[in-house]
Amino acid sequence: MAALLEVKNLCVRFPQSEGDVLAVRDVSFSLQRGRTLGFVGESGCGKSVTAYSVLRLVPPPGVIDAGAISYQGRDIIGMDDEEIRKVRGKEIAMIFQEPMTSLNPVFTVGYQIAENIILHLGMRKREAREYSVELLNSVGIPDPADRFNSYPHELSGGMRQRAMIAMALSTSPSVLIADEPTTALDVTIQAQILDLLLRLQAERRMSLLLITHDLGIVANIADEIAIMYAGEIVEFGKTRDIFRKPGHPYTRGLFRAIPRIGRKKAELRTIPGTVPSMTAVPAGCVFSPRCDSRIARCDRSPVGLSRRKGRAVRCIRYKAN
């Protein structure tokens, strides 16, 4: 089946006086209709920049240096401003990481949702208001008619996130990008937001690109996982396969650092060293300086993805594993 969204060899660069920041390098993935792909990695690894690239929202001075992005066979990078506006927010929608900074504080929540509906669906104001109230109700906001007139600061963090989800779903997008949708929420609210996303995804048969640093979340939600490190995808595959047998040393290091229920109290194992500077990426494998399995060949030249049986691992030793 043809992919709904496909990214090939994406590279994103941020020019700076002290040296260019190579934020994303050679990133490739595809997303099928109705499926969930989880992007996992620590802060600064390039997850959000990859998502912004899909919508052509890379903040300046960032530029897409190379690669291709296609949605339903259409070239996203080659679209003019009018074409991308028709796709952005309508066919591909995004829930941003922090709703308090994503929602405009001087307009009511309902006004902002209705504005999106009027822009993309062409409804009249009264119709857009009624539809907005229905959406607020569908995402579990109590007294939706009253909350329509509330300002962002009058809502709790969980309510603001639900309002962002209502706005993103107002145009029935085919692809929903959720960038850390549960950040800064307590555990109970996190579970509610994730359950809501799954329910709405199933009802609308959306594809979901979920960005997170929480392996527990993707274990329960994602069909496939992309593990990112220092701007690169170092491992890609089906969720169950990666959790059963991680192939990259970095992925194994992440799993070893997860607390296990029922085990005797012990210090968690950490990954030694630090993430390399994005202005001076190592000549060989980017994870080599921190890897406990490295050999001399790891430092000689960039490492490509080794593909085998639906798995892709950026490690020269993967075939020997």
C-alpha cells in the first residue's frame, strides 16, 4: 500500500556565525493511513525539526538543505505558499508541545477554533461556532458552550491541550502530528489525552506521527518507532520488534535506563559521555564516542542504515548481532 506521507533523505541546516548546525541529517520514513509512527529521542535530537519540516514550518534561519517530502504523492517542498497553506492545518494538522504558547492569549479558545474552521472549510460564523462547540464536547471539555468564550489562561493545562486537539481535528486531517502532547501534564491527565487521541484516530482513521521522549508511551500506542540521536534516525522498525530485541547500541542504552517494576533496588545504568555538538558532528558514527561496542571502523566514515526484514539500524555491527 502506498504511503500517505513519505520523507526521503531529509537534511535541515541552521546557518550560524560559529558554524552551521546540522539539525537533521539523512532522515527517511513513511507513514501509512491509519497507522501510528512514534519518534523517540532525547531533547535536541531533531524530532520537532523533522515534524516542522513536514509542514514547511522550520523556524528561520533554518533551511531544508536536501531531501524530499511527499503527501499523497504531492511534493511538499516544491509547493508555493498558497498550495502549502491549503495542506497545512487542513490535511496535515499539528498539536504543538506547549498549548499555552501555541494559543493566542488575547483571543478566546472558541474564536481560535472557529477561525480555523472558517479559513479551511468556508463555514459562516454561526455554523463555525456550533461546530466548534461540538468539537469541544467531543474532546471531553465540560460545558463546551461556556468554554467557547474562555481565554487560554482560564483553562487548565489538560483543558488547553484538549482545545488544541479540537482545533487540530476541526478540518478532519488525514495526518495528525502530535509534538510531545503530554508534556507538563500529570500522569492521570496524560493517560486521558493519549486515550482521547487513540479514540479519535480510530474514529477518523487518521495517521498519527507522535513525537515523544517517553518509551512507555510509544510502547502502548505506536505501530512503528523511529529512534533519533544527534539529528539521525539510528533505528527504525515495528514497535514489538524493537522492544523485543533493540538493534542499535543507543536503543539498548535507553532500554537499560528504564526502571523495572519488581526488580531489587539498584542504580540505573546510564549512557556515558554527552551528545556531540551539532556544529562538529563526528566523521564516523555519531554515537561512536559513547558506544560500548565500537570498533576502529566506526570512526572512519559516516554509517548508513542497514536494512533487514523490516528493520533499519545505523550500525556497521548490526548484521553480526
